[in-house]
Amino acid sequence: MNYNRAIISGRTTKKPELKTTPNGIKVTTFSIATSEKYKEEEKTEFHNIVAFGKTAEIIAQYVEKGQLLLVEGKLSTSSWEKDGQKFYKTDVICEKFQFGPKAVTQQ
């Protein structure tokens, strides 16, 4: 049995933007930052998230930069060649999400 699940909880790095493909599919791409500490060092990872359809529309409408989100989905890796060199990109395809509290802003 194969199982492809990813669960990411972190803060968005910018406001997600909604786009429509030539086929009429709604797509939102954004990234989430997660951090962990090991001994005295903190390491931050940036995760590419892609949402489609109604999920994409809701995220684009309500999610702000710095907002805490819990995203559940599957990993999808794409590859391409440019100038003879192969590149790879891994995305989390968002299937479910939960809002966290919005970031506190200084006034």
C-alpha cells in the first residue's frame, strides 16, 4: 500500500493570489514557513503549497501574510530541463486546511 500525505503547520510568507488557468480552473499558490530548533540553532523551511477550485478561492479571499495555517495534502514533484540542467520542485497539493489565529500587527 502506498501512502502520500503531508501535514504542514506554519505561517504564510505572503498573501496568496488567485489565478485562473486557460481551462478555467482556479489555482492559488503560496508558501508556508516552518521553523524548528536544534540545540542553539533555528532552521526555517519554506514549503510550496498549491490549492485548486473552491479551496483556492477561500484561501485567496481570507488568508493574509503571516497567518497560521494547517495544511493537509499530498506531495507532488515536477521536473524540467533548462540549458541542459535538470531542476526539481516539490509542492504540497492542499486538500484540506484549517485557519489559525491571524498575525498580531504592531500599530
